[in-house]
Amino acid sequence: MMKNKIFLIIFIFICFCSISNVCADSDVSSTDAYSVSETIPVKLKAELDKEELSIGDKVTYSMIVKTKKGVEVEFPEFGENLAGFAIKDFGEKRHGFFGNLTIEKWYLLDTYVSGTYTIPPALIKYKEPGDEFWEEIQTNEVKVEVKSVLEAQGEAVDIRDIKGPILWKSSRFLIIVLSIVLILALIAAVIFILIRNKRVKEYIVPKRPAHEIAYEALDNLNKKGIVQEGKIKEYYEELSLIVRYYLENRFSIRAPEMTTEEFLVKARDERVLQYEHKQLLKEFLIHCDLVKFAKYGPSKDEIGKSYEAAKLLIDQTKEVIEYKKTANDKEDL
């Protein structure tokens, strides 16, 4: 009886694996709306979740890539606008079964101008394991109709006439209104004075510049010698935290509590970094995530470049403190 149960469990497991493999293979080999070629290991398509919308509505644009695990995929950078739409948010989803991988890069778009919009083909780069150079493939173009709210109503809406002036019914009502305004003004003045005094006290207390703290942390990290001990993951965890805490102290961005994707969106919205600094930060954080979460083993040269990238980001974004010479300062002899 026990042996029959064991054979039954093994049989069910084999059937489950077979069905999963068939489903996964059919998912990747599907040619519906995807760019397909026998010689290209990557299949992709672009789509919108709506074919038409009204002004003020949001629409999600997605680039979906289906490939095999191990193939590197690089999506294009659109900046803050895409084909006349403003990019409000973006993200990435990944899932796969038994060696197959599906990657969806999505963008939340918004516009306040009616008309027909065409999002042109996007250029996707990919590289198979062992390849030295990137290959390229394009998505399909997609169109969407943005309609005016007035058109949706079916008829023009007349502009109403201006209302006449409101007469004060009594002097008592006017006194009450003026008293409320005066009280609110006094409260606002008190709050302003308290905040200003608090800021003055904060300025009196000298704080170490964020870059000095970061430089000291980088120096201490090198002195620990954890790379020589083979603790590469721990090294990258501490290196990325140094950069994140530096950005928090320098630009007041709560970086340590965010994921890499959330922090890159925050840095984009805050607009405290220049474009080249954003690119440098993105490449640095993604490389750190590969080592920390994807068990990627970097070479000695890559480890050194990661350290130099962190130091370069601090060098180029640190606060420049200018010291003005006073009459009490002595001249150098």
C-alpha cells in the first residue's frame, strides 16, 4: 500500500513537470503579435492597455520580451517623454518557467492634448551567453486616439454668465470674516517664526559634509580586506549602502529603504542629479544588485571599477564649500 502511494506521487510529479514544460514552450513559441525569426532567440511586442482614451486619462505602454534564461536584454531609455506623452511612472516585471523568461517593461503615460498618437518602434538590444557584441531588434509601432472631453459630451457647452457681486448682509458678518482672517494670519506668523528659529539653530550646529563621511567610509571599507577574504557579496552590500547613505545626506533622498527601481524613480522625480550622474548611478546599482541577488561573481577588475564608480559619483556631486576670507585672517608669509 505504501509503495503504491509512492508510485502515485512520482507519477503525478512527472505529469506536472511535463505539462509545465509544454505550457512554457507554447508560451515562448507563440507568434501572435510578436516579432518572430528562427535565427533570433528573442521575441517581442509593444502594446497599449487602451486603444482610445480621453484627455487626462492615463495609458500603460508595455514592451514584452520572451526569450531564454541567460540572454541579457537591454531596453531603451526614453527620458521624461515618449512620443508626445509624459512618462509618469515606469517599472519592470520578470517571470519564467523551466529555462524560459518573460520580461515586461511598462511605462505609465499621460497627456492633455487630443489627437492620434503613434509610438514608433523601440530598439531592443540583446546578447546571448558568451557573445561579445549586442544584437538589435525592433518592436512594432502602436497607435492610440486621445479624445477631447467636449467631444465625448456630444455637444458644445455654453459659457455661463458672470454672477453678480455678493452684497454684505450686515456689518457683523464682515467683522467675523475679518477676525478669522486676522487670527489665521497671526497663527501663520507664529508658525513662520518658530520654523525660522529652528532653522537658525540647525545652521549654528556645524555638520560634516556628506562627501567627507562617504570618503571615510570608503577608506574604512578598503582597510577591512573583506575582498581578500572572499566576501564579495558583503563587500558590494556595504559599498552600495555607502553610496545610498551619501545621497540621503547630500540630497535628502531616503535611499537606503528603497529598492533600486524605486530609488531611480525617486531620483528622476527629485531632479537633483544630472543625466550623466543618473546613468552612472543606474549602472552602479544594477551591477551591485547582480552581485547581491543574482549571485554574479565579478572579476577583480570589475570590483575595482565598482569602487571607482562610487568614488566618481561622490566626486562629481559633492557639495562645494567656499570659504570667504575675513579681515581677521592673517596673510600667508
